[in-house]
Amino acid sequence: MTGNLFVKDLTSGYQRRAVLSGINFDPIGSGKIVGIAGKNGSGKSTLLKVLAGFHPYSGTLSIGDVNLAGLHHSERARRIGYLPQTLPATSSLLAYEFVLSACHAAGALHGREAGLAIEEIFSSLELEALAFRPMRELSGGQRQLVGLAQVLVQKPQLLLLDEPTSALDLRWQIEVLRAVRKAAREDGSICLIAVHDLNLAMRFCDVIAILGGGRLLAMGPPDDIVTPSILREAFGVEARVERCSRGQAIILADDVTGKDAIKN
């Protein structure tokens, strides 16, 4: 299965409440990272669940000429890697065993090949010291890193990460997004990341898609679509986009809009 990811006329929700309605993405090519942004409840997690095959929808989702709706469960497990918001559960499994079990479940890697792949990804994420510690002894941030390793080790064609840095400190937020970008480039994966930190998204994502009111409000390169007007519409803030001393775009939020505006 090769080619661009296409999202056409996607509609999904819960019971009688539509969360996403008529979403159309520009084609997303291999090796690209797309940051999915929007305020709480805008549908970021729902979108990733739909793409992962865990939530019903109408519309068309495809990679190249392959419709994702037609994939058998085993094929989907091999082709699509999904990291949910919820942290991996505490258990008596060692971190290494936790990642190895995912390789076996997906049928992607076995034996020595699996062992070498796990060693490589643990090295990339600097997790060697945690490899033989039980999951129940790890902090939330450490378990989040092991969960990411579990997804990355399979080198899926479609990588779906729901707030993969939420439990991490600033250093590890940068390290994780750097590792994800490296993996996407080297493996040719198409990567969608639900994010809240737009400054990190502008630094590491090739494209940002902003959701709001059930619609796609904007999609494109960060420098083109992250503007004061879209920040006002999507997040209800008065903000500026400026450049730091290294030339990187950063968002400075000055106030909220409307009745909730801060009174000095």
C-alpha cells in the first residue's frame, strides 16, 4: 500500500452529535508530518480514531488507491500505528516485553528481527535503562515513551499519535518530536499528530490542519496558515506570530476574545 493519504467528505460523531462534518484534506505524501490542532472538543482525537479504524464514519479514507475501510484487521494492524491519549497501563510486563508483545500482535516482526528493531528504537528514544524495568515502576512520562516505542518499532505506513508529548517535560517533548520526524523521513511514514502546543507544531510539522466547529478551518504549511485571524477564530485568543532570534515562528497570546477577555 503506497501513495498519498486522502481524506474526503469525512463525517463522524457520537450518537446524534456530529463532531466532524465534511472534512477534506489536501493529499498527504509519505514522510510528511501533519499537526492536527484545534481547541478542546474540536475533533482531533475523533479524527485519529476514525483513521485507526476504531470509530464509525462516512466518507472516503484511502492511501493511494486502497480504501482503508476495506482493510482486514491484521492488515490494518501492520499498516497503521496508533498511540491513544491514554497512557499504557501499569503491569508486571517489562518495558521490552511490552513492546515485543505489540510486534507479535501485529504480526510485523518476529525473533531476532524484532529484537534488533526494539534495540534500535529504545536507543533512539534513550530508553535502554528502562528496558528491563516493569511497566508498573515507570512514571507516566516514561510509560508514554514506551508506548511511542511500541508504535514506532513497527514502522507503519500511517502513524497516528494523539498528544504524544502530554506527559513529558520540555526536553522530552523536543526529543520525541525530533525522533518522530526522523522516523517519518527514514521510513516514509505519513504521520498525523494531535497537538495543543502550536509552537512545537510549527517547529516540527510540515503541515498544520486546524479544526473548529466540526469543520476544517485551515490546512497548509505553518507559516502560511497560522495567523492572528485563524488563532482568533479557532481558539478565541488575540495573538501575534513573531520570529525569535533564530528565525523560528512563535505565537504570543495576548488575551482571550469576547466576554471572557481578561480585564487589566
